[in-house]
Amino acid sequence: MFGMSQDQSTRVLLQIKDENIKNLSTKILSDGVMRVMGELTYNSILCPRCGKVTMNHNGHKTVTVRLPRVSERTTLLVLKKQRFRCQNCGKTLLAQTPLIRKQHQISENTLHAIDLALTEDRTMSSIATQYNVSTNTVCRRLTLLGKELQPAYNGLPRQLCIDEFRSTGNQMSFIAINAKTHDIVTILSGRKNADIKHFFRSHYSNKTRKHVKSVVMDFNSQYESAIRTLFPNAKLVADNFHLVQMTLRSLNQTRVQLMKQFKPDTREYRILKFYWRFYLKSYDSLEATKVWWFSHLKDRQTQEELVQEGLGLSEQFMHTYFSAHQLVKAFQDRDYTGFLKALGGVENVSPQLMTTVKTFIHRKRLIKNMAHGTLSNGPIEGINRKIKQIKRTAYGYKNWKHFIYRIRIEFLIKVKKKNPIRK
């Protein structure tokens, strides 16, 4: 290894495997760019036009090839390509190498490095800057790679999770994933029922759609009719995360309405304003012995005493608090009996919570299906979070195809992470 010549060392460093590239030498000018000089030549070949071995050397043509960076320096390969001319028919051509495609200036190693960079959460302009290419080149690699990752449409899982997210512009898009493996099944540019029906009917047979047994969704009634039509054998399952979120949102709205009844400089206002997190905790989880210093109140209390003082400001708020947390516990434990018991104990609560309770009563069957299983929309919420991060990193997308290609690349191409190598 240590006995390599300069030519061999340069070849290993730049990952040049073509033995026809010879006489490699390196120089760095004042612009800081590393230029590697080399020659590409080989013996006579068959003429592609007349098929005779009459191709003779006919000078050289110098081309500049962009290589991946070396030691954070822009690296160029200045390659003198051998020119051939057929004595029989006059056909001329240049020597070719696997390092770079014909009539291209960007090496294959650079293109593969761009593909690898597209799997990371980075902007296309930063990738273009690193590899000394234009953003249009990165877009072309994105499109090429995205088209190769088209879904197979060869079946549907038994359990589906569905949701929506904001995509290009202000448009809302539909997403469905496998509830068990968390693989993306489809992402549609719109969320209209007509578009959803058209997609599943055109890509999956009725027999395949009947294979779906469960569909997890939030309480967006827009999808219910379409899901029942497309998947006749599927049970609709409520997402317990959204159930908890709806309940606590109603409790929080009740707290805000009560808070607005007091002046901002009063103790009552401060108890409800600055310590709202304690009201989102169940009464049993509050600290009952440890005394805390609450700077906005200029007082020392336990968490339990603070919440008791806040609940004592309104009997309706107190009933809303205990009823809401009884519902939350039933949802978290997936206890349908506890849910029915909590519904029976709802009285003298705020209009906000009563509206939510009426929704729960109307969707009681979906909640029962949730309680009898372990499925939730947690995986799809995590995927939506990553999709939002992709969009945020790029400062938004105007082109839907670029957006969906980037999502496929980041989710479907798994790059194994390696630990730092120190020895």
C-alpha cells in the first residue's frame, strides 16, 4: 500500500478504476481548485460504421470532468481524450471511459454522491454547491430517482392509516400508510372523495380492496363515506390520540373562557393564565407533597393546591376538569366500559366539552373498535411530521412532482448510518 506510485495513489484517492486513464498529475492554482491532469487512450478499435480495424490515432481533445470534492476542495479532472479516425470510411470518434458518460461533464461518482445526498434532509441548492453542479442537475437526478421508486400497486395491507397534510401552496393532500409496517401506501395531491375513489378503483381490484379489514382515521367525516365504499369489509377505527387531543382542547378552551372573566392583575387570572399545563394533567398525577415556588403568584404551594384553587373559581370548570380527565383515562387505557361510565357522569360541564361529548356519542362505534384493538394514527402523524420538515427545509415546494419524489427518496431509500472510524 505504501509502495504505490504517485499515479496509483491519485487513482485510489479519486476512485478512478479505468486503467486506460494514465499519466495522472495534480496541481492547485490560486483559485483553490484541485486540477488533476490525465490522458485517456487505448489501442485501435473496430470502426462502428464499416466494422474494419482501421481506426488510427488522430490527436486529442481535452475535456474537463467534475469529480467529488477532495479535502473540501473543488476537484476537476482535465482529461486528454484520444481521438480516432477510420482510414477506410473517415469516421471519427473519441475514446470513452466508464468514469463519465458520453458527451457529459459530470462523473458517475459525482452523480451517485448527489443521489445519496438527496436521501438527507437538505436543500437542493446546498447539494448543488457541494458537488459543483447546477440546481437543475440536482432536479434532474431527483426526477430520475423518483421515477425509479414508483409504487408497485401489487396489494393492500389488512390495516390502513389515513390522514391529510398541507403540501404545495395551501393545498391539502391525502396520505395512506400500512398500519403495521408504517410503509407509505399512497400520497395523493388532493383530498377530495372523488380523487380518492378514482385512485383506489383504478389501481386495485375490488377483491384486493376487500382484503382491508381496518382503517384508522380521525373524526374527519369527509372520508367516511368514501372508505366504506372502497373497503366494504373494513372496520373504521378512531384514533385515540385525536380523542385525547379533542378532550383536552375542550378543557383548555373552558379554562381560557373562565380566565377572561378576571382582570389581568388579579390572582385568579394568574392562576389560570400561567399554570395552564397543570390543568392538562390528571388530578392523581399532580404533586401533593412537594412545595413549589410560583413566581407569578409570589407564593409557595403544591401543584395539587394550585389546581384546587383554580377549580374552586367555577363549579362548571371543576366538573369539566374531572369529566375530561375521566374520558382521557378511558381513551389512554382503551377501556370502552370506562368510556361509557365517563359519559354517564358528564353533567354541568362547559358547552365546549359538551359539544365534544356529543361527537363521541355520535361516533361511539368507531371508539368501540379503537378500544378492542391496538391500532392508532401515531405512525402516520410521525410521517406527516417528517414531510413537514422536508417542506420546511426547502422553504416550500411549488412543483408537486418534485415534492412527492423527494418524499419517496427520503422514505424508501434507507442508508445505513456508520459510526465514526477512529482507527
